[in-house]
Amino acid sequence: MEEIKILLDKLGLMGIKMHLTEVMESVDESCVSGVREVLQKLLTVEYEYKKSRSLHYRLQLARFPTIKLLSDTSAANLVENIDVQKLIDNHKNVILVGGSGSAKTHLAIGLAFTGIERGYRVRFYTLSGLATQLLNAGIHNYEIQFMDSVKRFHLIIVDELGYVPIKPEARSLLFELFAKLYEQTSIIITTHLKFEEWGEIFGNAKATKAIIDRLTHHCHIIETGNKSFRGEKDITTILQKEKNM
């Protein structure tokens, strides 16, 4: 019965839980065991179904360009000490710094996917895409609403910081957004730039320093190096094909 009550709690079926004992006592004693078993199986099926639907919904909400699992990259050891649940619950950030192909985006999505599995809401952006959405929101006078919608996510990824120039008019909006997210939403940033080069993106030196200060206050800063895992995979694939010929 305790396992059934736990399932009822998870499914939010409080009415059934309140009357469970009463209903079970009304069942013929010879059938109680069978009824209990069937009820537990049905509730388990319903719970797994809802969990699957919820996971699928959160994955759609995340808008990952592709699904990446930490188990699929040898670079996963770089983030093995990060507890995603504690990271999100404590509103901490992650900054992944490294060259092209060094698994920065893979690690970012892998960490975020772990968060999704644990029930958190996640959203993926490239910095240029986020800047464009902020500008569009500003043009139509709903930038505050847009920022509030971003703030409702438990974790956001800001990918490719520094790869694509952003329009100067987006800089102040990005500063305002990062200020709103500070200690409210966890952020994972991927970039090939050192901190002293961020001024090229945000322009104003004071604003750049303020953004860096907020992002690094509670933060894991991880250097992924310059080794390209993409090239490594390509070489492995070629060698495997030659071996099979």
C-alpha cells in the first residue's frame, strides 16, 4: 500500500489517496491482493507514461540543435565533478573556454540534457540568436516580457560567444538580460575567447566587466583546450572504413 501511495503522490491523485484505505477495506478480502497488484501496475504504467511525455516536452522546449550525451565524448571527464542538480538549485554557471571542435557545445548540451532528465526546464541559444531575439522584442516593445520568459528557465545555454559579431544596439539588451538572470537562472556559456577579449563583443568596458563579474561569481570555468575532437572522429571513421574494405 505504501508503494501505491507513493505513486499516487507522484501523480498528484490526492483524492484517490485520501480514500484508498476506505475503498480497499470495502473490497472482498480474497480479492484484496489481486486488486492491489493490478492498481499498482496501472499506476506505474501511468507514471512512466507521464514521465516520458514530460521528458519529451522539455526536450522540445530546449531547442537543442542536436542531442548530445556526456557518455558520447571522451571530454566528459572535464565536467565529471559538476553536480547538475546542485548547479541549477544554487543558480551557478559554467563557462567552457576552448578552440573550435574541443567539445564545448557537446559538454554544454550534455550537462543540460542531464538537467532535463531531472525535471528542469532548459533552453539553448547561440549568442547571435539570442541578441537577434532581444532586438526583435525591443522593436515590438516586449523586451521585458521576453527577458521574463527566459528567466523562467532553470538553465540556459548561450553558445558560440564571440564567433558571430552582434549588432551594437543589442549590447545593452544583453547586459540587461544577464543582470536579470544573475543568481536566478543558471547559464552555460561556450566561447573561444579569453575574458580580456570579451570587450570586442560587448563594447563598453564597464558593461563587459559587470557581465563577467556576474557570470563568474558562482561559476565553474573549464578550459577544453584546442584539440579538435571532430577531426579525431573523422580520422577514426576513415580508418574503420579502410579496415572493413
